[in-house]
Amino acid sequence: MADAVSFSFSDTIAGYVVRFDSGTRLLRLKTSDGREFDVSLAGDPSAELVRNLDEPYIDASGHIDEMLSPGRFLFVYGVHYPEHGGRFEAKRLVFLGRGAEDYRFEEGSWWIKQIESLADFYKRAQFGDGPVDFTEYRTEIRLGGDKTASHVQETDTISRLVYGMASAYLLTGKDEYLEVAERGTEYLRKHMRVVDGEEDVVFWYHGISVDGDSERKLFTSEFSDDYDAIPMYEQIYALAGPVQTYRVTGDVRIKNDADATIRLFDKFFFDPEQGGYYSHIDPILFSADHESLGENAERKNWNSVGDHAPAYLINLYLATGDQKYADFLEYTFDTIADRFPDYKNSPFVQERFFRDWSHDKAHSWQQDRAVVGHNLKIAWNLMRMNSLKAKPAYEELARKIGEIMPAVGSDVQRGGWYDVVERVKQDDQETYRFAWHDRKAWWQQEQAILAYLILNGTVGGDANLREARQAQAFYNTFFLDHDEGAVYFNVLASGTPYLLGTERLKGSHSMSMYHSAELCYLAAVYNNLLINGREMDFHFQPDPTGLPDRILRVSPDLLPAGSVRIASVEIDEKPYTDFDAEALTVRLPDVESRVKVKVRLRPTAKK
């Protein structure tokens, strides 16, 4: 195989500077797993500073020599030539900060500015310069924000947009974002919600097909994996946006809808004998074992068991402090810690199960494959839950995932995290094979970033901080679309945007601001409050009469007890002092109209 790479190709190297010889123009880089490469800069490559959305290009080409100090992390894109044993010539360098130890995405306002840009993009794409009219909403949005000819409005994508807008309001206090979130929530309640009075539950349509002034309800899923069934995850994500809006407004109607949907889960998706929740039910009998479900009959998976927590349940608990939600969370994470690890057979968790929790290794596209981001999502959410109710099993599993995953799920050469891989190596294979491709999806980068940020912010560790920084670096360097706005769905392994098929879209069944906004919101929280010791402002607009005892709960996430306290509160832009700094609660004034609340949170100690 001596001639296996006897051709030129372009690629990316992510690494730390070992040394740079300005005379020979030779740079030596060390990758995250310790391999060293020589990179020639003799061809006068361009250089730039990583930039946020809506920021101009920042040229650093004239500062290359002085910026290549030992230990600095950067990306080098160049061309490999198969001569003299291999020669890599740089064409583009991306620096992550002005100083060797600076990472721009750790600036206090970085993620807040990014979520503003995302919110502006999606508001403009859906509603233009006109009023916020959700009859104009479309699931499919092209690369530049234009709508396609598709007139389908999916419930989950509206909910995900609502989530993003509510999160943008929480961080910025801009009324225009809350308007979108509230109007979207009302649209969902009016057009997609079904109240079943006989069963005392709420369920949600897959969506509606709009044709002029008429609309056709789409009861069952139109997505290929779930066609003609009611999948649990669509019901789960129908709650994501409204519940995040509930955190801002305290609108009790949203809480009632969430409670009624949870009753749906417990009545029709829950398995009282074997435990856990089924992934699908049929649309006629609401049965999980009906033969019409085919391979989805009596199945359980990550989405049906674990997605409750990040999508709505943690936020529902944060808004209410209700013990029943804490109990549901504990049940969810106990089930994950008990059922999902499979480390005797694979470094990846098992994600799909039969009714009795035996492993389903032949289901549809997944087979015996791992979604890399789901492993990271488990670690991230276990550490959130561990702050609410600490258990050794939670922290041990989260730490284990954090330690194992870089070697098997990340790209140690270029940076970033892969998509779907085989869970087990075959025969003489030395690496875990990609299921279809080596592309990298935006949402899986989010899971890596949040997993390692919260691990570093709660249990510390230089390795966790390094992984968090490397993941943030790759995402902010390659996923931000500086030409059209928002973020790309997928990039190639090298970081080049992949713009074919549905992955060219900025809005689709799979993409609608949710993961990108969730990343901005929580990366800001973890970076500022848990890691870098910075104060943050959060914004709310509740009606005091809708909150029990007029108590507004303002904790931004499930954080370690005592790690954050209220520094100050303003109501309608005036100082306000009736709050419990340690409990993270504000007793609102006894008025019968909505008030604007700005809360400044202060970390109690810098890690």
C-alpha cells in the first residue's frame, strides 16, 4: 500500500503549534491525539481570525509569524502533495483568538450575539418585513432564507422555531423575539393541538398542509421512519417551544397542555410491565403493539426514553419547581443509566430496544449503529440531572462517555464530531466504520460542546476543557454561514459546507433553529456562569397572577446547587428587591398585568 496516497488532495489539520521556523516557513503541528505534522507556509497562505455571525472578515495574513506561538490551537487548510514522503502546503489558517490562550467564543457576549443573528435570520425568512403571521410559515427554507414550493407546516418545526425565539428573548430581552414565540405557541394550540376530553389528554398533529385559505390536517407522521404512525418524539418536540415560552411568560395554558401531553405519554406510550416508553403508537387504537406499526411495534429507543429531558421536561421543572417533574426526570435518567450502557460489546451506548429491553440490532437504518451525538447528549443531560439529584451512576456514566468518545467519535485530525458509525468493529478493522459518510452535522457538534462544557463546569478537568474548546472551535469556524446567515446543516470532514439535497436547506423536517439556539443559550450559560465566572442577564415577561404565590423561578438551567445567585433584579426598568438570591426566585409585585423582569445572575465562585 505504499502508493495508497500517491495523489494530491485538500484537507484540514486542527492542531497545536509545536514550533515555527520563520526562515524555512515550516510549521509543526500536534493534533489532539499527539501526532505531529510539518506544514509548509512557503506559499503565502491567507490567515484570518474566527468571527461570529454578522461580523466582517478579520484578516490576519500580515500577523502569521508573530501569532504562531507554541501551544496555540488553530486550523490549517491546505493541499497534500505525494512527494518526498508527503508534503502539506497551507492555503488558509484560522486563528481562534488574538492571543495564544484566547478563544473568541469564550467572550461573554459571543453566544448571545450569535442567537440574535439566528433569530433575525429565521424571523426574516419566515415573515419578511411584514407582521408575524404563522399562516405564512413554511417548514422548508432554502440556504438563503427563501421558502420552497412546499406548503406543509410541521408541528415540530414550528415548535423548534418557537423554542429558539423564546431562548433569544431570555438572553436579549428583545420583544420582537417574544412576539414570534407567543404567536407561534398560539398557532400550535389553535391548529395542531387536539384535546381529547374523554381520555383527558392532549396530542398533536404531525402538521397541516396549507393551500390558500384551506388547510388539511396531517394526523400521522409523514416522515419516512415513522410513516402512518404517531411517534413519541414528535409529541415530545411539540412541547419544546411552548414550554420554553412558558418559562418567560408563565402562561398557565401552556403548562396545562404539557401536563395533558404527559398524561398521553403515561396512558398510551408507557410500558407498566417492563418500564420505559414505546417509540410509536398506531393512530386508530393508540396501541404500541398493533401490527400496522411494522418494525416500530413494541419498540423503545433513545428518543422515546431520553428526549423528554432536554426537549421540555427540564425546562418545565425549571419554570415550576414541581416535584412530579423531578420524579419523571429521575425515572428517565435511572432508565438511561440502567438500560443504555453496553460497554462489554461497544464503546457506544445501545439506543434501540424490544419491549423486554433486549437489543434491537436490525431496525431500519440504524441496525447495530451508533449516533455519536446521542452518546454525548446522554453525558450532557446526566450532568444536568446530577445537579438536581446527585447519584453516582449519573456522574460515572457521564464521565465514562466523556473519556471514551473522543477516540471513537471525534475527528482527531481535523476537529469536529462524526454522525453515525458502526457500533462494533469487524474482523481486522482498526477503526469504527462510518455508516454512510464522514460528514458532520450541526446538531451533533452541539451535543459535544454542551457535554464537555458542563463536564468541565461541574467536575472540572483539563481534558474536558480542551474537548469543549476544540468542539466550539470547529463549530464556529466551519458551521457559521457568513454569506447567507444562520448555520449549515452538514459539513464535509474537512469543514467545507455540504450543500446537496435536504442538507442544503436551513429549514427542513430536521432543522428549524432549535439545536443552534439551544447551543447558544446553554453555551452562554455554561461558559459564563460555570467556567469563566461572569455575570449574565436574563429576561422574563410574566403575568404575576398566573404564577403560584407570584413566584418567578429564574434558574437558567439545572446547575450545581449554590453555584449561582441573583445579584440584582429590575422590573419595568426599575430596581426591585423582593427576591431570594440563593433560591433564584423573584416574588413579583401584586399587579394584574404583565411585567418586564431583568435578572442579573452572579457565579458564586470562579472555577
